[in-house]
Amino acid sequence: MQKPRVRKLGHLVLKVRDLEKSARFYTEILGLTISDRIGDRMVFLRAGTDHHDLALAQMQPGFLDAQPESSPGLEHFSYLVDSYADMEIMVGMLKQQGVPIVRGPGKHGPGENCFLVFKDPDGNNVEVYCEMVQIDADHPYTAKVWNDDIDSLDQWHFKRWAVAPPEALRKKYRL
């Protein structure tokens, strides 16, 4: 079995205390462009042609008190692979190696990319993704606000996930 090859470091998702303040910082200070939003929970930003190279996720009230991993900072980082078939191969490899799969494979709403998230040896969330929307002069894009529903997280509604969705997601989306 040939191992999928990652093509580039893709995007980061940061957990932030104040979504609007952070979005203003990244647009006004760094000049990033907003691609999409999920209600008042997430903002997707870009510097180049990928739909997003940075996403900001609003931390929920009380998260800082709940547990250390709920502090502001990195939620996950990602690497581009060539295809969804590579992601399926990756699922088999991860299972064979005993690597914990967190979520996916699935297909996000914003960016329309396929995703698979798993843990590295230190517990960091690593994502491989493919098929992200590209935005340039030949492929214009109008930013939109997505509803905070299952379609924004996974347009396939967890049907291809290699692991059961966590209880919090099943409860949130009434599964």
C-alpha cells in the first residue's frame, strides 16, 4: 500500500476569546480577507487563493475554566493531500498504527474541503484535507454566513466517519 504524500502545510484553526476582535486584527493588521463565517462561531480568512489559510473559532463562555486544552490557541493544523482516495488510505494506515482518529472523513461547508483529523503523539490535532475551494481572478467568490448546523461541519452528515461522532456533536445535531 502506497502512503499518501502531503503537498503543503494548509491552514490553521485558532481558538479565540473574542471572535470579532480577532477577525478585525487579522483583517486590519495583516490584511487577510474574510471568505466565510459560521454564524457567530467561526470566521474563515485567506491571504492567498485557498478558501482559508486561517480560521478563528470562538471559545464558549466557561471553556477556560473547564479544562486546560480549552485555552486559546491552536485547535488544529492541516496538510493538503491529493485526493479523497488518499484520505481513505490514511484512515486505514491510522487504524493499523493505532493512531486516534478525532473526526472524519467528512466534507466541510465553508471551503467545501474534505477532512480527516487525528492525534499526533503529543495530542495535537492534525488534519489532512483535499479539494478546497480556490479563489482568484478567474474564480471569484462572495463571502457568506453559514448556519451553525451539521452542513457547515459535515455536508455528508457523519456517514463516512471512521469513528463515531463525539456525544457533544450527536447531541448538538440531534443524531
